Amino acid sequence: MPSTRPLPSSRRRPAYERPRYRQMQPVPHWRRELDADLAAMGKVWQMIRNGATRMLGEIGRQY
């Protein structure tokens, strides 16, 4: 038996009703490079943290 509740509606307009003036701007080359560099730096910092934790564990195990 179907529910008596109304179906939820979306406020989003169909594609044919949306304005076309908003076009995707291409991401500048320097921005892509910066994002890649920041991601690489994040990985390096993670490796440094893991290495420091392991070093402290090795030192603690010796004493």
C-alpha cells in the first residue's frame, strides 16, 4: 500500500532551466603544481612523524 506522504521535492532546477553564463574556469598551472607540492609535503611530514615515533620507541626499548 503506498504511503500518503508527498514525495520530497528538489529546489534544484533542471539543466535546461539553468543559466549558461557560469562556465567552469580552468585551473591555472601554478595552482595544480601548488596542490601537488602541498600533497607531497603532507606525505613527507607523515613520514617524518612515523620515523620520529619509531626512533623514540627504539630509544625507549634500549633503556
